[in-house]
Amino acid sequence: MKQKIVAAVVAATCLLWCARDGVAQEAAGAKPSAKCNTVSLTHFAPTIASAYGIEPPKLADKKLDDVCGKIRALAGGPIDRVVIYNPDAVAQWLTGKYRDMFKPVREHTQIELPMATMMPSVTPVCFGTMYTGALPEVHGIKVYSKPVIKIDTLFDSLIRSGKRAVIVASPNCSMAKIFLERKMDYFNFPDTRDSIKKAQELIQQDQHDFIVVYNGDYDSTMHRTGTESKAALEALQFQVDGFDTLAKCIQKHWTRHNTLITFSTDHGVHDIESRGKTVGKHGTNAPEDINILHYLGVIRGKDLPAQAR
């Protein structure tokens, strides 16, 4: 069994969920911490850029050196492919309470990084920060709206570095809109199952260096039925299954690449009562909405020359 690595920066974050033992306590029914994580989502883009060997977005925060070092150590050589999986609204408390559900995610990753998302904790604001490394007042999306971000993004850095990037998403979602107008590829599908299939095709074709895949099924379902309804949990399972499918596709087809893969959500969730029914919501500064857990891992190419592994 491969050793699981929890990033050193975890020690500075939300007390209950920072380590594997903390997650186990939550799974066993311990009361969640009332504190928010302290590692900002602004560190995501520069950390991914550094691990990949490209420059960060121009207005990004600092990279997380410990995480970058662990990624490089896991790769044992250059990383030449990246797959970022963006499941919407997977709160950190969900990853603890439904720990068994997330076993496939842990099996493909080696680093768990608790992070604090942005305010307001809504999708375009948070994804704007995730891919620019900048605060909302800097990247320009401060409310639930979907304008094209004009400042430098991780995608712009990829393009400058000669990398070919692609976003696979659903029509009219934030990821399909806020990073448009760049020399990269975009594919949008109403049915997320088709998005997963398209991402598999892209991996098999091996023409892109950087693939982003958005899955919003849990978010859209929990808004109607509550965060832990049967339908919502099935959608959450579908999001996990999508990641597992893509990781296995990478293992099968990218045997001559070292791939950085992440399971990186945008914000958390909580329940409210509305018109006599329970529905899911987010957007507040409560820990349930702010605390998220990113999983990062390296899939090493089994057919790489020894010196490249």
C-alpha cells in the first residue's frame, strides 16, 4: 500500500480535519470544528504552476513550497501532464462524514490539502480565485456573475509556456464562461456523463498537456433536495466515480507521462429550511461553506525511462 502524504501546511489549518486522524474522528461522529481553514485558495494556481514547471499567474499569491516539494518527490522527474477535476460544492465536512465514499479519490492521490475558499462562497468567485491565485477584488468577480476574467490566469501562463489546455464543462456554468477568449480548447456538454467521456477521449488522444474537467451534478442536486438527500448523495458518488474513471484512464493511456491529478472543489455547503423543505445552500462565511479539502496526486508513467520516473 502506498504511503499517504498529508501536506505539512495542514498543521496550520482547521483543527479537526487537518490530519487523517481528524477525519476519522469526524467520520465517527465527532462535532466539527467551528474554525475555518487558514490556507487560502489563492495558493492553488501558483502551486500547480510551480509543480508543473511554468510561471504562476502574474497576480497570484505565493506557492506552497512544501506541497510543491512533495509533488516533485512523488513524480521523481518532470511532470508533463496535468488533469484538474473540479467537482462543485464538495464541502470538507462531506469528505469526513462520507469518508468511505471518497476512498477511490484517496487511492489515486497522496496529498490532502485543507483550504479556505473565498467570500462570497459561490462558484464563479471561487473558481476565479482558484485559477488566478488572486482575491475576488483583484480578479473582478465579487458576486454571483460570470464575466470573462481579464487578469492573468493559469491558462494564460500555460499558453505562454507553449502548453495546450482544454476545459470540459457544462453549458452556461462558470467554468464554461469566465475563462473564455483565450487560445485554448473548450467543450461543453449538458450531460456530465458526456463530459467524462470527452475527457477520456482527450486523454486517449494525448494532444493536450492540461485538462480541466468540471462536474456540477452534486451542486445542482443539493440545491433542490438538501445536502444529504438520497439524490444528492448519489450525485456526490457520481462526482467521485468520475474522478476514479479519469484516473484509471490516465493509468492506462498515459504510461509515458508523469501526471499531476487533483480533485479540487470550489466551496462547501450547508442546509437551510425554505418553504417547508430542506434545501442546500452556500455563500456564507460559515466553516461549512468555507472549508474545502483538495486532493493532489501523481500518477507516474509506468513506461517512462528509469531516469524520468
